[in-house]
Amino acid sequence: KSPTSPKKMMRQKRDQRKKNLIRQAYEYSKLCDADVCLGIRIRESSQVTTFLSDSTGFWSGLSSQLETYYPRPIQITAKGFDFNPATDEDDSTAAHKLKAAKTI
């Protein structure tokens, strides 16, 4: 087994932090009854990931602006985010998108 390169370790750490940040934004929106908009742009690849928790469309202007962005932003919403804090498992479509984003 070859040792993991420092660049790969940094990317894995970055992806884990992004996942945790999105999870925390989701939890905050639920626990505090707040509309949350989180945007993350990886400078190296220009990949954008957004998390929008509102169901009212308050942040919809941001989504429409990002539709023309390349590479296509990964958009995650609270509606599809089923996180179970007790088991630390996330099986939703949004979570799968986030996991798939790691390979991009």
C-alpha cells in the first residue's frame, strides 16, 4: 500500500470539512427555524457548491445567477437532506450529490 500523497490528504480533509459545514448549516436551519444560504467555491477547480435551506424562495435569485456558471454548481437543499445526527448517516439524494462531488 502506497502512502497517501499530501495533496490527496488535503483534498480529503477539505471535502470532509465541506460536508461538515453543510451538515451544520442544515442543522442550524432546522434547530433555529432559519433560512440559510451557504456557498462554497473551491478556487483551484472553480467548483461551486451551494446549500439553500429555505422553502420560501428567499434565496432563489442566487440559484438563478449560478445557473450560468461553469462548472455547473452542485446545489443542495434542505428538502432532500435527510441527516440523522444519532447515527451520523446521510442517505439522501443531496448527500449522495455531495459524496459524488468529491470525485470531481
